[in-house]
Amino acid sequence: MGAIVFTTVSSEEKGRLAKSLGADVVIDYKKQTVEEYVREYTGGAGFDVVFDTVGGANLAASFQAAAAGGSVVCIAARGTHDLTMVHSKGLSLHVVFMLLPLLTGYGRAHHGEILRRLAGLVEGGRIRPVLDPDVFSFSQVANAHKKLELGRAIGKIVLINDLG
């Protein structure tokens, strides 16, 4: 979409996948601290926009990686967070809870339009969903969570309803 995309990954395999999906620069966060890669790639200024799909404890790293006056967009901001850095850097924090329109009905039409546009991008080959090769049944959900917790999932985990 015209952005220069830097992404963090936890393994070479995930780095190769990110490159194949269009990332310009892949950063192994196990080999470089946030401070190190911000210095290397932005001269210490930080990134204009940080898109955080992990949230939790990772959100503090996103605040650290963002440039003064930058934006952090997070789709998993659950938990309590120290927002001191958001304030001191003048960051904009955008938290998106994608299921809210489905649960409340508020904004459902707009959400539907976003999903239609997304479907068009997928159908046009501009976005490629990535699914982990292992498929789990609902009765195996503990195994699916274990794979995620161990960082072994590549893409989204698929669950199949085997409970009726």
C-alpha cells in the first residue's frame, strides 16, 4: 500500500514468511533490542506508525519503538499498561477491538464494508492469509494454545468444531 514495512519476528522461518508477504525489513527481536533496531533503522528517532498485533507486555515495546508524535495501533491491548511513554512522546494510541461491532451492533455496517474491502484485497492477491499447517479440533484446544505459547505457530491456528 506504499508504506516501507519493518517487522519484528522470532525466527528465521518467520522472517522468510514476512519477506514473502511484502515486508521490506525483517528484525529478529531475539537478537536486537528495541533500542538497537530503532537506532539502526531510524537513527534513534523511532517509527512513525507501529502496528502491534501482540499486545500484552509487547505494547510497552511498541511505545518505545514509536517516534515522538507517532501512532501506535494495537489489536490486542488487553491488560494494564503504563502510559507514561505515550504521554511523554505525544503518541496517538489507537486500540481496535474488531469484534465489537459484531457483539454490540454499533458500527456493524461500517465493519461489513471493511470486511468487503478486505475480501477484495484477498481475492485480488494483494493480501494473503497465512494458516498454520496444523489443524486442531475443539477438543484439542489445549494443544493449540501450547503451540501458540511456545511460539511454534506460523500463521493463524485453525480450530474445527468436533463437539457437535
